[in-house]
Amino acid sequence: RRRRLGLAAVAPTTPTVSAMLSTAAHAAREEPRPAWARALRRLAAPSRAFAAPSAARPVLCEEPVVPPLAGEAQAEPTMPAAGKEEERPPPVHFEMFSKEWQQMSQQDNWDGFRIEAATQVTKWLQASHTLFLGTQLRECGYIYQFGPVFQTEGGRTVMVARCGLDGGVNGRIIQKVGSSCEIKASSQTHLKDPQRNMHDGSLEYTGKDWTFGAKLAWQGAALAGASFTQRILPELQLGGDVTLVAVNNLLTIGQVGARWSEGKNTFTVGVNRQPDPRSPVGGMVSELKMQYVRRLSERLSLGTELKYSHPDKDSGLSMAYEYTFRNARVQGLLDTDGKVSCSVFDFQGLGFSGMIDYARSDYKFGVLMHVMPPEQQQQQPM
């Protein structure tokens, strides 16, 4: 009885067998395991890297980055340089809002046989010759023009002049001042036809996100104009220009437009208001133009233009393409006025031009040949 009472008295303070086993297991978990035990455990439970490919789940870009495992070197995040902004192309002047479409649609079409020859006089001076044979551009059927081309190293000064046998003389000079300002001047005179005399000068300034231009000209009457553009977004640019003509006291021509350029897509829209040349009382007409150019690859570009005028409600649609090579270019144009044209230029060889105007029954086809003398070999010292 005493033994039973003694065991009963010390039973609450003496741990049972189950309690001793659980305590031993807990102590075993807390004790650090040897390296060989950890290695066997890793082999028994394969990691996620060795899981079946079907069990792998694609990681989305929206998910946060998984932190590296313990013991792996964590790469430091690269931060952009302080004060360094992403370089953007300079803003475009208003007259060049639709430059991609102008490059495709304003083709150099001719008829007959045409020769373009050039001679390198010095490092910066070049003499050029142009000859047209069997052309309808002149009543005599031929045109010959000669002139020099001067360009300094870096292209800061460019001077071009041409004179022809028909009495026409024209010249152009471009001078860059600093890194943002450019001055242009051109003159065209004709000894036999004074109505073809034209002279103009312009000043263009390109800022960080805005442009400004001013122009003075004489084209049988005095003209003065100014333009301004502002970049609102990296892809969006707005602008407009005003031209004053000293005719009938004072004539005003105004334009406003927008340009959206993102990646390979360029969209431009413009509205202008000018006198109607077909109106006998000097009425005004408003015209809306929209152009869209898509660059499909580094060589191929497609474009289209839609025009609508008010109040006469005339409309027109044009489509063009351009395919460029290293030394050649192919262009084509089709519009709803019944005009189809194409030109092929090889700047070191032959070229072809074709234009058909079904509405006027006008057909023009021509062949072009470029004559480029080989570069003179440097004379070796004796």
C-alpha cells in the first residue's frame, strides 16, 4: 500500500514514457543535423528545379521577382544615371509635319532620256550636269543645266546653283548657326520670263520641345509668314502658320495641324483656309488633309492621304508606297483623280519613270542614266 501511495504521490512529477519520447523528438529537431544528414534529406526530397517540365508554370511579367535563395549572391539593382534623360528626336517644323508622306508622294517624274553627271572638283566642291532629250517640259524638246554644289565638312554650309540654256538661273544657300538655328535663302530668275522670278529667305529655330520659323518672299507680290509648333507629348506635336500676301490690300492664309508619331506609325492632320482660285469674287475655301504612313519594315513603307474641301465638297484619296535599297529606291502612287505613277532610281546606274493621267489622257515615260566618275586614286610619293 505504501508503495502504491508512494508511486501515486510521485506520479504527477515523474514524466511518462510518451512524454519522454515527445521531448526527445523535440530535442532532436532542435539539435543541428550533421552535413551528411542534410545531404541525404535533399536527395530524398528533390528540389523544384528537378521537377517535371509539365509541372512548371510560366512566370508572368506582372509577378514580383522571387528573392534569391540563401547563400546566393544578390545582384544590386542598376539605377539610371542621375540627371540623364532619355534622348528624343528633335521636334519637327510645321512644314515638315507630313515629311514621310511627302517623300513618297512627291515623285520626280520625267519623260524622254535624262542624264545626271557629276564631277568631284575638290573635297567640298562638285560640278553637276543635267541633260533632258525628247522631253515635253520645253517646246524645244531638250534641257541642259549646269551648276556647282558646295558643302563644308559637317554640312554646316551648303550652296547649290544651277543655270540653263533656256535662260533660267537659280541658287540656294543653307547656313547653320549654332546647334539650333538655321538660315536659308534662295533665288530663281529667268531672263526671258520675268514672271518666273522668285526670291525668299527664312529663319528656323529648333528648341528642346518647340520650333519657330519666319519667312519673307517675293513671288510677284510680297509675302511674309511665321510658324510655331509645340510638343505636347513625346508622340504628339501641334502647330500652325500664318502667311500674309500683299494682294487686294492684304490676304491671309492660315493653317493648323497635328502630328502623331509612335514607333512605325505616323499620322498627321491639317486644316488650311485660303482663297479659292476658281471663285470670281475671291471667295475662301477650307481644306482638310489627313495622312497616315506605316513602316512595315526597314525598307518598305505604305501611306495614304485623304483630302476634303468645303464648301465645294471635293474629296480625294491617294495611296503610295516606297521600297528603299542601299543605293536604289522604288516609289509608286495611285489616286482617285485617275493618276498612276511610278519611279525607280538607282543612284549609281539606271532609272525609270512612268506617269499616266487617265483623266487628261497624258502619258509620260522616261529613262535616267547616272554618270559617276570613279574616285581618283591618291598619287603615291616618288
